[in-house]
Amino acid sequence: MEKYKDKGLKLTPQRLAIFEFLDGNSGHPSAEDIYREIQRKYPMTSFATVYKTLEMLKKRGDLLELTIDPARRRYDPETKHHHHLICVDCKKIIDIYTDFQIDMEEDRMDSFEMVGNHIEFYGICPECKKKEE
């Protein structure tokens, strides 16, 4: 929580609960998931409070917004460069910390200057595979 305090953020109990929920959370939760969890401890918290807090964290670079799931945005508190492996059945997402060397042909880049990349891999997680068998 010190990293948020040091950045001059207003630390309300609801925001602290959101920060605590996100801290070390590798489940890539949606805003709705976060809202449901925060509601347990702070039932008067609005969805707008959760969403505004997530937007603020995203703008500050403390949170990544994933658009992997077209049905809902997911959030990733891990801002270190990484890729994702997504289960095509249950939509579980895991982080992949491997650098992949990709050679792009200059004529295909249409004069773009490459500044980064994010690769999405798709598969079936062990839990979903067991269900299929």
C-alpha cells in the first residue's frame, strides 16, 4: 500500500480494499469481479467507485487493461512486460514471462516504429481438459 501512498493518492477504505484485492492478484479479474469482492466488506461501495479507481490506476501505469475477453475487460496488476495464455473454454488467463524474438519485414511494417508487443496464446487449461475427457 506504500506504493500508492507515496504517489499522493487519496486512500479511502474502499480504494484500499481495491488495492489489496489487486496486490499480487494473478487471476486477471474483471471490474465486476473486483466490485463483487469489495461489496462483501464495503456494501455501500458503488460500481462507479471501483471503475474510476481502475481507470485511475490504468492511467498511472499501475494496472494493465486487457481486452482479451470480448465480453468484458479484465485487469492485470502485473505491469512488467509479459504475454498471456488464455483457455478457450473457461477464459482463464495465465502470464507468460518469455521474450519471443520476432523478425518483422520492413516492408510489412509500413514505416511504423516498433515500440512493443503483446502475444496471446490460446489453449485448453487442465481443468477444462479433464471435463472434456
